Amino acid sequence: MVGSYRVERCIGQGGMGRVYEGLHPHIGSRVAIKVLTRDVAANPQVVRRFFEEARSVNVIRHENIVNVLDLATLPDGRPFILMELLDGESLAHRIATRGALPAREVVRIATQVLDALGAAHQQGVVHRDIKPDNIFVT
């Protein structure tokens, strides 16, 4: 259990942690749970940045930016972020499985990414890690 959510399965991982799909056992809502690895969570500066990132994302209200629902720490000290669960895939995965994307789709995705970045910048938030692995497409 992570908070009130039962961990269903791992849906992604990176250098800092893993993302799990969670299910609330009583109301049935599904969420994404991003948890830092033990090694990463041992670094107080990284944990501080992780919490700051979640708080920064939470001030941005935009249809192309995931909503943060909660931010807390597991009993073992590892922090986690609870986010809305999106149905889709990373842009990197889409390119890897489909090859080069049609120009119309590239323009649509780029327009949405730029619009979301504009909303973030209006709130003083700078992403610093824009890459296909971090762009989620539905």
C-alpha cells in the first residue's frame, strides 16, 4: 500500500525511481504513484528537489500537464508523488514502435508541448528535462 492505494503494477522506471499504477480499494480510482529508489531517497538534496518539483507542477493548471494529487513519504522514508493516471505512452515509445511520425502528428504534439511549457513558464516553472521519454501522448 502507498497511502490509501494498493500498488497494482509497475508502469515505468527511470534513474531516480519507478512509477506504479495504484488502485484505491474502496472507491476504485486509479492513480500513478512515482516513488524514488532507496539510493536516490538517501540524498536529502534530491528529495528536496523531488518535493519542489511536485509543488511546482501543482501550481500549473493546464490540460497537457499531469495533476499532482498528493505528496508524502512511505514508512521506509522514500518520498512519493500521487498523480492522475494517464492512458497513453511516452513519445519515445511511440517513435520506437511506429517509426517516424507523420508531420501532422508532430505538429500537434509540438504545439501541445509548447502550450504546456508556456503555461509552466507563466508560473515561473522551468522544466529542464524536455525529451521524448518525458512527453506523454494519448
